[in-house]
Amino acid sequence: MDKAKDYQDYIEGHTSTNTIKRRNFIRLLGGGIYVFFHAGAALKLMAAEGEQRRLPDDFNAFLRIHENGKVSCYTGKIEMGQGVNTGLAMMLADELDVAYENVEMVMGDTDLCPWDMGTFGSLTTRMFGPSMLAAAAEARTVLLELAAEKLGTDIDNLDVKKGVVFNRQDQSEKITYAQLTNGQRIERVAKNESTVKDYSKYKIMGKPKFRADSQEKVTGKAKYSGDMRLPGMLYARLLRPPSHGAKLISADTAEAEKVEGVQIVRDGDLVAALHEDPEMAEQARDLFRAKFEEANKPVSNDNLFDYLNERAPEGNVNINEGDISKGEELATSVFNNEFHDGYVAHSPMEPHTAMAYLDGDKMTVWAGTQTPFPAQSNIARILGMEEDNVRVKPPYLGGGFGGKSAHGQAVEAAKLAKLTGKPIMVDWNREEEFFYDTFRPAAIVKINSGIDDNGKINFWDYHVFYAGDRGSETMYDVPHQKRTVYGRGWTAPGIHPFYTGAWRGPGNSTNTFARETQVDIMASKAGIDPVEFRLKNLKDQRAIDVLEAVAEMADWKPAKSPSGRGFGVAIGSDAGTYVAHIAKVDVNKETGEVKVLKVWVAQEMGFCVNPQGATIQMEGCINMGLGYALKEFMEFEGGKVKTKNFDTYEIPRFSWIPEIETKILQRNAPPQGGGEPAIVCMGAVIGNAIYDLTGARLLEIAMTPKKVLQALKNV
């Protein structure tokens, strides 16, 4: 897992200092029953040489059964719109046999919650969830043991319903969790040996449930970092460089200092205007006169893919099955294509925002971040403070998608708060959000493949540059296949002209676009219906299941592509979940505009904890996927980011939204990720639909009107 590899050095160096001691929580929180558990056992962070890295040895999450019978789970995970505060509460309530309404999730607060590396990769439900269930089973056992003692009966005679333990033989003999915990202070460390329930026994999970934060968000009561206020708070506007890699030579703030009520702060390259009115702070920043020395890389939108090809790092072969040369000899048709994918921004609704306040020697930072504990460590290191004296409290996040793993705004706010002794708000504007984004990296995929006269894929030689191998599995049954990866995930030191990083399903959209387009090209050449061609070459039953399901949903009528109907097909997998898409499009041949009319999606994600939450995620993925597929790309020249706002960067609008039909294939198997899978096919399914309608094949995303018109000319 590329993201995990990126954290391995950080974790190795911090397991001893970031371990929060169990006794501190007991002292802070008082009585009740505590079960401490180590979710990191499931989060296997593999080093390059194959050695397993571990999270802190003490514990990194715990449950508390309160003396009033309420249940809290303290975890370093955060809620950023993905709905885990609801899903995890459902899981905990079901395993512990308490009412869902009696469960509270305490998330991400570095003073209250145990250490966690961050929330990303659709890991929370599928990796953290099972450990939490085991801890809940342990807690349930503790409570049953106490109840057996109180009721004077054998534990095997007891059952639980909504926090009430009763004797099956005489249900008048009962006692509540609240009664059992009253006056108790019991600590257990879960050994992950407790038996959790079979999925068929759950009564809360598997049924649709409104999200816990729905009412807060639709009524405007939900608080984000930018909503935080403290007396005397100042807004900060910082001097920004004109391009990445630019070095500050001088800064003249004389005119800015004349703005009434402004405070100018200078500390090395940090130059900021502070004011209680954000517009006045902005006015003062506009008066800064600075000189920079720029060092731009020789790359722009015009030469991007030539630039990347010329600087390709050495490749690493990590799949090599059969013999590619033999496969080429057996193939009667060979297909050699190169696919391109440009830089894409995260563009969350909420830009990076943080408020920081230093009270005595304690720094508190309210920050929209996916990584509160790494943020705590970085703030402490940069400010020369002890980590225990830095508290990061993530309120709700207005979208993350991987882009808020970085937390530069939190560091800036904390630094200014320490320098001034005042509460400081750093809220990036949209231009800053684009400039400092960790863009989805531009990437290249080269595929050489072949089929025989029966439409069976003989060989598959796959080369991926700069995107990593997530989602690059062949998926199909190919006897001769090879995969070569150039560059480590989204990191390519010295290559990209600005920051790059994880973007919802990192690398998978790029790889799935290339694979599923190549498969469609082969199906068309073979004269075989694209659904039939895929089924002919699949052996993975989960992939077959979702493809057959979506074909049934769309009332699929087999036809050779291009059929003139405008239907596209694609399959994919991410975070342990399988998806299959069918899309119907229309194309304006005069303007090149593509209108997606309908999208069908079937998804198999093991046991689906909250079908409503999963459906919302699928629909969100489809809508977000329209953007990278059709319009989203960054304008840049060297380190200069020319894209500054949504007037030039087109994200999906209400008028774009197609009719959407989804289906979740429920399975009696461990839950898998749901936040990213349904986005990975959108580029391929739309591109294949364009081809089916027009005969124009596009090998580069975003498939902008200009590119569509060019492809139409080649038909």
C-alpha cells in the first residue's frame, strides 16, 4: 500500500514518543469499564524490504462503558464527510448490544484519543472496524461476567438486549450495563481472541441509517475550523511566492504597516499581515512588495508527457507470469497504446483552514486535517515544543479526498500564535488552495497486449509511470503478463514541478482508465460485445458478479462496439471492493461537449455496514468522477500554478449530474472500503461510451471538448 509506505519512516521514529499512557485517560475520564485495543494489528505497514512496521505498542484506541450505560469509542480517526462516525457507531452498538443512540464516537482529538497515523485509503471500516468489533466483544464478555456474578447464575444462561443483561430462563432476572459499571473502574486489554458475532446475527448493521451528523450539517449547526472563534482572534494573510521553488530575496512591508489596526509579523521567510477583519488583513497583504528568485522546471501543459517520458525513473517489475514473448507469438492481434492523465486538484468545498491559540505553554490548534497526530508532531517539532503541549482538534472537514493529509495551514497558524500570543486564524483562499495542493500526479501508462482468434487475451505487458500500482492489477485471466512500475506511488522526487499526493483512490483512476480502455479496444477489434468479452476473459468471481449485476440493471443488449448507442462498460476494484459501471452518453459533435445521461453501478464490498451511507459514497464518486473524466486539469508553467479558481477549473455542476442507479451486493464477509471504489471507473466508462456512440477513441483524460473534437476528426 503506497500510502502506508510513505508513513513508514514517520512511524518508525515516533512509536515511543507518541504512545499515550493508559493511566492518563483513566485519570481524565473517571469510572467505568475500559477496553483498550490495538487496531494497528490489522494495519500492516510494509517496508520496502518486506519488514512489518508497527503502530505504538501500548494501544491506539479504546472503548469506555460509562457509569450511565453510555458507550464511547476513542479513536484517532476523523470524520470528513465519509460517514464513519455513523458506520463505526453502528458496528459498536451491534456487537455490544446497546442502542445506537447510546454510542458516541470521540475522534481525532490528540489530547483525548490514542495515536493514529491518519484517515485515508478507505481503511477505517475495513481495518479499524474489525479490531473495534473484537474490543466490543471483549467488553461484552466483561459485562456478562459481572452480570453472572451479580445475578448468581452461569454466564451461559445470559443474553443481552439494548444494554440490559437478562437470564434467558427467567427474564425478570436482569441488570443494566449502567448498574454493572456504577462505581466500577475495570481495565482490560483486548487480545483479539473474543469471538465476534456472525454477520447474519447483526440487527443494526446492514440496514440503512441516516448519518449521525445529517441534521447538524443541513441546518448549518456543524462547526468547521473556519467557524471557530476566540476573543481577540486575528486573521492572517501570508506572503506567498509566485511559483514553487521560488526563494524570497526581500520583502518591503512599509505601506502595509500603514493600514489601521494591522499587525505585521516577520520570521525568516514568513511574512504575514494580521487583523481582526479578514478584508483588512487582505488589503495589507496586497501592499507587500517582495522580490523572489524563481527556478522553474522546463515543463508546462504543452510538453508535459514528453517531459515525463524523458525523465522516467528506473522501472520495477512486480508481476511476471508466463512468458510475454510466447504470448506475443500466440496472439493474432496485438495492441500497443499509450495513455495520459494530467494533474488534478482535490478542490474540496472547504479550503485548508486552522485556528491556533497558545494558552501558557499549551498550544491548541483546531485544524481541518486527515492527520491530526502527524500534525501535532510537526507543529511541536517546528515550534520547538513538547508534543504533550500541542493539542490538535479536528472539527468536521469539508471534504478531504487525500488532500488534507497535508496540514501546512495548521503549522502556519500555530507558528503565528506562538509569535504573537494571540488566537490566529489561517484560512486559505481558493488561489492558495490550488497553489499548495498536493495534486494527483500526471501519469503515463503504456500497454502492449494481444488476443487470439477466439477473443482470449494471450498476453499483457503493462508499464505505469508516476501513478503507482494501485488499481493496476490485470483483473483478467491472462497466461502471460508482466507489470513494471516506474516511480514510487505518487512520489517522484525532482520530477513534478509542485507537490503531488494521494487523490481519492490514489493512482487507481489512472490505471483503471488505461486497462479498461485497452480491454475495450481489444473487444471492438475482436467484434465481441464489451460485456461478453470481459466475461469471456474473467475468472475472478467477484468481478463476474458485479459485471453480471450491472448488465442486468441496465437491461444490457449485446452489441459490437461502436454500436452508435452510446453505452460504455468498465470494471475495477479498490480498497477490497469490486465495482462495475455502465454509462450512457450523448456527444455534441459541433462543440465536443459530452453529456453523461445515466450511470449504473454494481458494488460488492463484503458486508455493507450502512447501505445508505455506501450508496451516498457511490453517488458522490460518480459525480466527482465526472470532473476528472471530462473537464478537470491544471494549467501551469514550470512551478507557476495558473489555475486560481473555479472560473477556469471546472468541477461537476448540478447541470452535469446524470441519472444514477446503484446496487450493493450484500455478502456475509468482512466489510471493505466504500469511499473510493466507485470513482475509479468513471474515466474509462465514459471514454468507452463516447467510442461506442461516435467511433472516436480517447486515450487521455480529462476528455475535454477540445480533445473530443480532435478525436472526432480522426474517425
